[in-house]
Amino acid sequence: MGGGPRMTESRVSGLPVAGELLADKYRVERLIGVGGMGAVLAARHIDLDERVAIKMLLPHLPTHGEPVARFLREAQAAAKIRSDHVVRIFDVGRLDNGAPFIVMEYLEGADLAQTTEARGPLPVEDAVEYVLQACDAIAAAHALGIVHRDLKPANLFLTTRPDGASRVKVLDFGISKVSGGDVSSSMGLTSTTSIMGTPAFMSPEQLRATRDVDARADVWALGAILYALLTGSPPYDGASNADVSAKIIRDEPPPLASARPDAPAELGTVIRSCLEKDPEKRCPSVAALVEALAAFAGETGRAAASRIARVATGVAPTLKSSAPPPIRQPDGPTRTASAWGETGSESRARSRSRAPILLANVAVAAVVVFGVVKLTSRSGSTTVPSAAAVSMPIATATSTSTSTSTSTSTSTSTSPATGTATAIAASAPSTSPSAAASAPRVRPSAGPPGRPTPAPKGSSGLFDNRE
């Protein structure tokens, strides 16, 4: 919008001039361009200090009726399309005389017709990437049932992203068609009102009956645009619109190789499939065209092609589940709990597995102590066995300590014992502090858990009865 030739207000009388305030908030800066039915002005929002583009009908056109209705429906159609490659609509309104206007984003750059005129035929990767970006917008439009019907290089505007990358914006949905209704309006810069569209980029069926076309008419136009970007001219050319229209209906399209020998032959095949006269034989959709063009695009274009294909087919990208993976039950002891990434030692795993056994042995030991206390109380004894004397097998231990025998009311014997013993002390009340103090300290061995070691000769394994 901002890159076309600057025109003076003298070309069209009755248009707002520089400095004039529209709708009490948009100050006109200059006239950008004039078409058959409309004009585009550069203006600035006085409160936001933001530059915008304002499109309006030419002053000689009526301010009511079908032209105005179509003009406003065009803004509605463009506003519904959610794509970074469609010009954004900010506002609509009316002038004091009732004439409608549309406020949209202001773009710096040039359209692709001006670009090819200045640069000549474009490199293959550039041309393909520009068309893929246009496909992004058209795929989103088709998903809403909107057919553009006026795609051409002049309606694809090349601007720049903030990061410096090129970006194509689709303009002028003025004669677009919506499924179930026609929102057409030859509003923007289309130079003729007798034909709804530009003949050089119109499909055969659109030349015959504009209202009867579907999304495949846009596919035809995209193929013709790609041919023009690669060669510098559309596939069908002539001295007049009538001549061009006759060739499109009658003649086969020229092969790409005849005008661009260095272009890949397969790319020529893709363009040829877009230009089939019979819609049933044509490349069937924008999604199919994007898939075919992805191989000829650069890395950025191929990444965009994947996203555009999802928009075109209406298939959302597959989302990975956020649920944790199922916990795998190991066959044996393991050092890691793989389901959540936690780590642990084998000794902690053994400790957890021995806990029930430990509790059971403590309970048995408590019963035994209770029994011993009963027996000694019946025999008149005043001393209960020491804590070291009451034991249950639980883990193998190597001991070099001194073993203290059971104390009774008549005698106490202590003898050294060197060897292997298995014991876990169960404490009990004792009237013999010295006996409790002499209880051996047992350290766990490296042997397997839960396997009792036979008691030393002369011992029952529960009480040390050596005499």
C-alpha cells in the first residue's frame, strides 16, 4: 500500500485531501492509489499516532444500495480470516456525506506486480515462497467458505517483517464469494467494472460464469501467478481482455520450460496441473498445491508449508500427551524408578523389603520375653534375661564380641565365643544393669537378607544355653 506510485488529489475530485480529519480521529496524509471504483488514502490516527490506510468508494458512486453493501461485506469477510498473510481490518465508518470507508493496516513495500517489473523474473525459491505465503491466507479463507476470485500479483503485497524477513499480504477481497452468499464488490483498485476479476488470472469457468466458481478458481489463479513470477508475464497474454479470455478458454497453457528453461521440470508440471481447464482434472485444493510446492521452497518455505497444509485441510497438529509414562514393574530389584526419573540405592530397596520381617520378629521376641518373665516369676527368680540373651534370626552378622549367657538367681556364666551368630536384640526390662550393658553389638553382614545362620553348637538360637 505504501510502495505504489503516489497520486495527487487532482486526479479524483471530491476525495479527502491532506490535512483533512475523517471521523474526528484520522488525519489524511496523502493519496496512495485510485482504481475503477475506489481509492486508498494514507492517514494517521491522531490519538494513537499510528499510520493507517483508508479505503473508500469513489465520490461519484452512490452512498447506498448494492455497491455500499458489497463494500462493507468485503471488510467483514477480510476481518474473519485469521492469517498473518491477510491485511488486517481495524475499523469501518462513514463520512459526513454517508460514503463508507474501511480502515486497515498500512503496509510499506510493493506488490508483486511492481516487484517483478523492477526485478524481472524471480528466483525459483523466492517465487515459490511468495506463493506459499499467499496460500496461507487463501487456505484460511477457503476454510471459512470464502473464494477470493481476484488473485493476481497486484493483490499480493510484499512487505517486511520486524526481523527483516519477507512477508506477503493478500489484499482486496472486494469480489470475494462466500458459500451461501456473494460478498463481491469490485471495490479496490480493479480497473474495470464489466468483468469481476482480472482476465489474465481468471479460470475458464470464472470467465464463463463468475458466480458459479468454487475454491478451485483460486487454485487456477495461484498457478498463473507463480508462472508470472517465474517468467515476468502471465501464461496467457493478449492485446485486449477479450483476446486474453478467448485464449484461456481455447488454448493450452504454454509450458514453463519455454519461458524459463532453468526451472525444474517438476515445477512446470505442478503449474500445469493448476491451469487445467476442467476443474475436475485440476489440482484439487490449496492443500494439494502446498504439498506439491514444498519440495521447491527453501527451509523456511518448507516449514511454512507444513503449517499451511494443516490450515488447508482443517487438521490440527497432533499433540503429545502430557501424562507420565506407565510405570513398568521390574522383575527383580532395580536401582532406578524409571517412571518418574527417581534414583535409589539397592540397600534402601532391601530395607523396605525387610521391614515386614523385622516387625514380625520383634513381635515374636516380645512374646518370648513375656513367657520367660512368667516362668521366672513362678520359680521365684528375681532376674530376667538380658536384652542380648533374647534374639531372633533376621540377618547374617559376623561377631567377634563377647557373648553373655543368661543370668539366673543361682549362677551367671560368661564365655568367649568367636564365630557366626544371627541376632537382633529385643529389649526388655531388666533388674541387672550390668547384664544389659554387656549385650553384644551386632553389625549387619553382606549376606543375603532374611536367611538365618545356624546357631553355634550348644545354643538353641533363641537362648545361649552353653554350660
